Amino acid sequence: MHFNLRADSAPMAQFARNISVLGACMALVSCTVGPAYHKPEAPNVASYTATPAPLAIAAAPSASGSSASAQIFKPGATVNSHWWQGFGSAALDRLVDQALAHNPDLDAAQATLEQAQFQLKAAQGVFYPQVALGLGGERTRSSGAATGGMTGPQLYNLYTGQVSVSYYPDVFGLNRLVTRSQQALVDVAQDQLSAARLMIVGNVVNTAIGLAALDDEITATQENVRDEEQVLGLARKRYQLGATAQFDVLTQESQLASTKAQLAQLRQARAAARHLLATVTGRLPAQAGDMQTPKLTDLRLPATLPLSLPSALVRNRPDIRAAEAQLRAANAQVGEAVAQMYPSLQLTAGFGQQSNFANTFFDPASRLWNLAAGLVAPLFEGGTLEARKNAAQAAYRGMFATYRGTVLGAFRNVADVLRALEHDSAFLEAQARAMQAARQALALVTTQYSAGQVDYLNLLTSETQYQNTRVAFVKAQAQRYADTAALYVALGGGEWGAAPSPAAAAAAGAQPQGDRHGSSRHAAASE
């Protein structure tokens, strides 16, 4: 139905009141169609692994043979946002701060979040009346033939000014569903930003640990090369004197070449690690030389390790939260498809002036107004609307499967890290014993060589064996550090907020389980 009236009249006021009452009633009785959203339940398990993880991990021996205190798990604790400070390295802290300040991936994720927030604000505008101002002026020559030649052509001006208002009552909740979907996409962007932060911090810590280990491995391998060169020189002299076979010389040449190749690979890996660390912190590879990186001896294992409850992991991990927000968006989009199958209502109103003469434009006689209400209901769409609904339902099912896969992957990630930490302890202890035995053997051979009981070749062989066990120990030590960092990442990396106190940092980032900032936005979206 449509009304277009000119001039003042009492029915106009009455009709305006009727339209207002109609709009208010529509707002009161409006509903939201489509399926209600139910947040998936967290997995009901008491442990991440088939057998519970130990409450403590054996102490990690140092290169000198001394041991630190055992690492203690704190069940029910969650990760502090500045967990990397638990490694006690100022150089590592600076690298993380630089990455958080200058990494371009974080800038892109932040821009994506802002885009989603503005799109949400744009979607919310439909809940308000839309007001527009129109101004126009025209000069028209009418056709004399149109009047049968009785009056001849006419020239006249027409000036128009009008304010129009339109409003779409959300009778079946389409606009609310669109807004709900957009709000979920904002949450997705927010959680993806948190996931990007976590990934970047994890990359910085892991790369810095690997780089420190490579430095120690290169040092030990260089000493191996020096020792093997001396062994080869002795073997050649013995061969020239007829005291050994050529096979021994060739064997030592092969060993030396293999060690030099290993050294070249280690140097290449170190260069690649420095380039990666440079780009993650917002530098060009050419600026990698300006970085100060931690040494392996600068790092320490956190004394306590957080172990959040399995039921809390779905709230702590940003990738799970993002998947759940995408599920909410897909649910709302099913409702959108259903709501489009229902009628839509539009209310419009206009008020202005229209005159043929500028000097009479504001006269009461030039006033015009119009009120209109329109109802549009789909009758036949060739199956389009039904197909859209089915497609949205299929998308929801797919998103639910993606969510389940994300949860399963997260629980596997935590379980793998817990088992890795458990086995790292045994592996590191075994490597420490091997290195200690090789060191003692070297000391014994050194004493024997000083007494003339063994030749120099035996001394160099013992030195090479010791350096090999030292390299293996460095690798095991770095793996223990890396797996410790991986636990923090697997548990979600903590919420981002104010910097922790020094005491909290010294406690390896473990904090009591409690209400998490922003968790309320993950409540069920159904109304």
C-alpha cells in the first residue's frame, strides 16, 4: 500500500500516528527465525594422555654436570601472557618485544580485525531510520501537442526540497541475524590476531633456542675438525713410516671431509635461522648482524609449568575460539537464509516543499508530504531461497566438522608435548651421562699421554669422541627448551594484558585458573 498526499490535513497526522503505532507493534512482536545456537561442549576427559602426565619432570643436567631443580607441573593453572620471560634471558625478551612491535603479519591481522569491526558497525546501522535530504531544480518545456494544440508549449520551473525517512522493521530477525553473524566474524578476527601473536612469539623463542644450539654445535664441530686434521696428519706420517696401512689414512680423510661437510651445513642452518629471526622481528636479512641473540648458557628452564584443565583448553586456545566463532557465524547465516523466505516490511515518510517559483518555495501552499508502507513476500523464486538455506546448513555442518578437527588437533598437540617433555628428560639425562663419561675418558687419556703411556692419536680420538657427545648433549638440551616453549604455545599462550610482575615472570608464567578476559563473548548467541 502507498500513500502520497499534498497539503495539510488532519488525516495526515492521524495516519502518521497509525504508522508509528504499527512500527512499534512490529518491533514488539518481531521474532528471530532460524536455528538457535548451542555452544559445543568441551571434551569430557580428565587427562590429555592415556596415562596421566607426571607432576614433575626430572632436573635437567648442565654441561658441567650439575643439575637444576626439577620442573613442577601446576594442574589447573593457565599460561601467563609473558610466558617467555620464564626462560630468564633479557636478549630473548628483547627479540619477542621487537617481533610484537614490528612484525608485518601482526599489522595485517590487526587491520583485518579493524575491518571486521567497521563492517559490524555498518551492519548495525540498519536498526536506525535512514534519513536523506533531496534538493532539485528544473526548467521544463511541455509539449503543445500533448494538449491537442489548445494551449501550445509551456515553459515553467520546478523547485523541490524534501527530507525522506525510511525504516525497515526487523519483523523476522533478518537484520539481527546479519549483525550476529558479523559480530561472530569480529570475534574470529580477534582470535586470529591472538593466534598470530602466539605463533610469532613461539617462532621467535623456538628460533632463538635453535640458533643458540647451532652456535654451540658449530663451536664443537670446529674443534672436531681441528682434532681430525691433526689425526689425519699423524696417520699420514705413520703411513710414510710404514707403521699403518693406507686404509687408515683414507678412512681418516673420509671422516674429516664428512665433519667439514657437517660444519658447512651447520653454518648454513645458522645463517637461515638468523635470517628468519630478522624477518620475524621486522628486519631485513641484511640487518641480521645487528641482532643480539641469547646463548644456550643464558637460558634456564622455568621452575614451574602450567597445565590447564582439558575442559579449559577450548577457552584458552585462540585457534579453537576462532573455530567456535566461525561456527556461530555459520549458524547465524543459516538463520539469514531462513529469514529471507519470510515477508519484509518497509516504512517510508517524506516532508518538503515544491513550487514553480522561488519566491513562493517556503509558502504553506508549497508544502508536500508522503507516508508509505510496503510489504514484500516471496512467492516463487525458482528454488533459490530453499537452495540457499540448504547451502547454509551444509556450510554449518562443514564448519562444525572443522571445529571438531581443531579441538582434536589441539588436544593431540598438548598430549604430544607432554610426552615429549617426559622423554626429553630421560634423553637429556642419558646424553649428559654419555658426555660425562667421554669427558672422564678424555681426562684419563690426557693423563696417560702426559705420562707417555699412550700416543697422541689416542688423545685426539678421545677428544673427538668427547666433542661428538657434547654436540649430542647440546641438541638434547635445546630440544628440552624448545619442548618447554611448545607447551606454553600448545596451552594457548595466555591472555594479552599488562606485563606480569617480576615474581610472576620468575615463576615461569604460571598463574591460577580463573575468569578469562573476554570469555563472555563466547557465550551462546541464541536469544
